[in-house]
Amino acid sequence: MRQSGLMATRRARAAKKPTSADGPLIHEFDLREFLDSAGIARKISTFAPSAALYSQGDPATEVFYLQRGSVKLSVVSPSGKEAVVALLGPGDFFGEGCLAGQRQRMASATAMSETAALIVEKAEMVAVLHTQRDLADRFLAHMLARNIRIEEDLVDQLFNSSEKRLARTLLLLARYGSWDKPFRLPKLSQETLAEMVGTTRPRINHFMNKFRDLGFIEYNGEIKVNDSLLTVVLHD
């Protein structure tokens, strides 16, 4: 009886365990609450759409944690050509290059919607990473995931067609495989998509219309990504 009761308790706990279907696991970690409890100095700033959180070449002195909204990271070449290197959402760290000795920002961070970010000074972030294991584990997981993403992006650029790169970009931006179906994207211009994919705006327009005609996406201002778009990525 005692053993069966223990098994029932374990099954009940397992049933209550959060899953990807219950909500974003990333939000189980409340960085603001964590830093409050640890007595870490930080500030929270809000940004209007198109506002710069920081610009390429600025001093790199702080780490950002995105709480609400979306942020575009972009780089401008000496000739003035812009490339979008990442779109970030709630739960993402950015600006962490300062922890590795980066003195100037290598990219610009721009709000794409109403955005709120928690900002921690470099020295404070270094101290808390050395003393708070929970935060250090969370930050390490973020850095490993970003490194994997960068490697995958490089392979994508080297070996895949612009059509397949666009499909993969849309799936990633919509956080395919996460809990929040249907997969809806923040409002994006075709110019921004072209900068991310590494092609021209007319090509993006052509493929977006093609994906819509095939039922892979719903595209009328806002973009909804359907599961079937994955077939473009998997098709050889």
C-alpha cells in the first residue's frame, strides 16, 4: 500500500510538471526577481519601436536581458551595407560580448516593437555569474544555444538556396517547435528579411508569395507560419 501510494504521488507530480505545451519554459526563470533577491544593481528601460538600445561602435559596458518586445541586431559595413544578424525575443540575453573583453559594440541593437530590457553593468554581471549558480547555468545554456545557431546559420549560407534559407529563417523567427502555436512573427519588412537571408527584396517577395500560394504561410501584414513550411527546409 505504501509503495503504491508513493507511485501515485510520483505520477501526480509528473502530471503537474511544466511541459512545452503549458507555456514557455524559458519564463520559469525570472531574472528580475532573481537579481532582486541577490541584491544585484540593475535597471529596466523601455524603448519605442525603432529606438536604439545601443549602436555599433558604442562602448560595451552592459549586458541586456530582453523582457518584452523584440530587438534586431544589425551590422553596417564601411560601405554602408546593413546585415541583420539576429532577431531576439523575450528571454534572450544580448550585449554579452563585453564579458569577453569586447570594448566596443560590434553591432547595433534596435527595438522592433515596444520593448522592455533589464540592463546589468558588466562588473555586476561578472560578479553574479561567479556566485549564483542558477544564473550561471541559465546564461551558459543561452551562450551554447547561440553558438549552435551561429554555426547552423553559417552552414545555411554556404550550402542552401535563398528559398530554403528564407523558409528556415521564418521557422526560426516563429520559434518553430515551441509551445506558442500558431507560429506568428513580429511585424517584419521584406527588406529586413532580405538582410537576414542574404538576398534581394524582389527575391523575398517572390518566395513569400510562393509560400502563401502553397499554403505554407498566411501573409497579410502579419505573418503566420504553418508547419508545412518545414517541407521546404527538408526537401533536397
